[in-house]
Amino acid sequence: MHLSQVDLNLFVVLEAIYREGNITRAGHQLNLTQPAISHALKRLRDLLQDPLFVRQGAHMMPTAFTQNMIDQVRQALQILEVNLVQTYNFVPEHSRRNFHLSLWEYMETLMLPSLLGRLAHVAPGMSITTLRVKRRDLETELASGSVDLAIEIPMTMSDRVRQKWLWKEPYVVIARQGHPAIADKLDLETYLEQRHIQVSSRRLGPTLIDVELSRRGLRRLVVLRSQHTFSACMVVSKTDLLLTLPERHAQLLHPGLRNRVHPFPLPAPRLEAALYWHESVENDPANRWLREEIEKILAPVPGGRRKVSNERRRSAQVASSLIPQPLKERQARSSTSDPRRDGEGVRRNYKQSGAARARAE
């Protein structure tokens, strides 16, 4: 079979059906009718001599033949699209691209309202699909084009994946109003005496906070491991459990539930995030434009957390007085050799520490 015999639009239809798992939804994505999609699929089946998809209920399940070639099809289409787009000036208000973003729950809460509000004004034809890709699969998904951009904790990847450090933020603790053990400020002793909620999308393994506590010879009692932060906040509002989470996430969630936000009672590593994309879209004007928009949205507000930072410093001083002297000496030795204690050290070394952070979250 010669390439001149092949209508490349048929592979655009193939990729859309594979991605959406449904002929009708694929038609919506491509602005084509269902009969047009079905006709294109029949032509491709005849050309390749394979069913390509098998209907199971409302879903179109790919055959082994389709599974084996879909990554190469996606890469080829992506290269063609990027090069064609570069031929013309990118105009956001005329774009009809659908971007697939790999985000965790907090990033959706933090970013999507502002991002979709921005797109409604300057790029109304653009659309966003979010998903959560496992970290071990992220490079493969970026390379295949099934994910356009990802926001994740800093981690080590090959040179084919571009990344940009976005921000870091401290952790805070939320508790219900009227918590019997917390009169005003939350100190370390009280924090460790309480029962806790741990939020993680994984079945097992410690979070960054648990790793930090363990490094200091401390441990908290976790009685609930939850997948979702909002449901955890609901539990906090009805119980005496404590929840430790990033500061801006707490600020977004606690007003409606009327929980109280307390500084984390120890100096601890901050949650960091980086933006990832594949080298094949490095110069794609649409991808680059979206990256810039995301960076603007996630830029920290200057001076927005000065008051909380002062409270955290005072709590840390109180916490230090509660740690046994032998433990203090071990902490003093470890803090002089731990590059995470220095903000610039985090940036210089986050590739090296990425694997440990990936295991901890």
C-alpha cells in the first residue's frame, strides 16, 4: 500500500474514536455527523483489513491491531498538526483545539475556574479535558500526544520531556470550629496527639508530611485515608479529626464549611509543582500559549500570605521547645545537610529529589 492511496483524515477519525470511545462523541469533537464518522471508519476498515473497533454496549473497544498502531498514529498526527500550525500565525480566538491536561484534584480546584474564565473571553473555541495519569506513565502519555500538558510534583524525566518549575506553598492544618483540644493556636504536641485524615490517590504509602515527621522521629495517627480533599474537609467539619493540606487549597475549601485553618506546627518542606510537556510540542504556538496562560494563573499573589507566614514562624518556635533535646540535636545535624531547607536548594536539586517526592505523594 502506497501512502498516496491513504486519506490521512481517516486516521484523524480513528484517533478521535479511540480517545472518546464513542462514535457520537468523536463526531462532536471533529464537528462531523455520526454517519460521516461511520462512513470514514468503514473506509479505514476496508483499507486496513481489520475491524479496528468492536462495539460493546455504547463503547467502541479497539482491536489489538488498533492498540498496536495508535501511539504511532498520534505522534504522526501531532507532528503534522504542529508543523501546519506553525505555518500560520496562531490566533487564540480562532482556535478550536481540545487540550488534554493531566492534573491532580487540587490543581483542578485551583486552576480550572480561572483558566476556563480566561478561555471564554480570549479563546472561546478551545476546550479542556482533564485526566489523572500515573506518574510512571506520564512520559509515555506526553510522547504519544494523548496528554498535552501535565502539572505534577518535581520528578526526574528524560531530556525529551520539558519542564518548568511553577511554585511552592506551605502546608496548613484544618480543624473544625470548637475543636475541644485547640483553644487558639495549634502546637506540635496537640497536633501529634490528635487523629488525622490522610488524602492520597494511591492505596498505600506515606505523604510528604508523613515523610517529614518520620525524618524527625515523629509520627501521627491516621485513621482515615481518603481519595478526595473535599470529602475529607466534610469529615473534619463533623469530627475532631485534623487534615493537613496545601495552604491555598485550604483557603478555597474552608469558607463554606467554616473549618479553621492553622499554620502547620513545624518547619516542613513545601508542596511544589512543575509544568511538563513533550519536546514535540515545544514550538507549537497553541501549546506554548496555553503554558503561558497557566503560568499567569498559578503565579503566587505577592504579600498574600504574610500574616499566615508570621503565625507559622511563631508556631515553629513553640514547636521547637516541645521536641525532646536528643531529637533537637538530630534535627540540627540533618538541617545543615538538607538542601530542602534552602529555597534555592529546592530549585537546584528538585530533579534529584523528585523520585523521593513521587514516592511520598
